[in-house]
Amino acid sequence: MTLVTFGIGSPAEHIGVQEARRRLERAREVRLAQLEALNRFEPTADGVLVSQKNAVRRALVGIDNALARLDDRRLRHVL
């Protein structure tokens, strides 16, 4: 595998950023749907449901942070 890098603002990087954003937004939609589905269940005595919800929430935080980094990167490029 060869690593190819492009300058900031190049068309290839722009497509990469767009694709990253699309994938992150899709992952966020999936995690929100998971959380919604988990909220329909009653909590179990062993706390598995709570652990699952917390894991999904942590994933959402990570996705939101990644989206924010993409936005910051785009703003730095524009300025």
C-alpha cells in the first residue's frame, strides 16, 4: 500500500473530508437509532442495558468530536 498525501485544500483532500463527514454523519445516525432502540427496553438487574447505552453515548461523543475537528479544519482552511 502506498501512502499519497495532498496539499491542504486540494480536490483529493476535499473529497476525503466530504467522505469522512458523510461516514461520520451516517455513524451518528446509526448510534442514535441504537440508543432509541435501547431506550425501549426495561433496565436489567445486571446493568447490561445501562452499559450498552453508555457505550453508545461514548461513541456519539467521539463522533461529535470528530465532526467538530472536521469543521475546525475547514474553517482554518477558509481563513
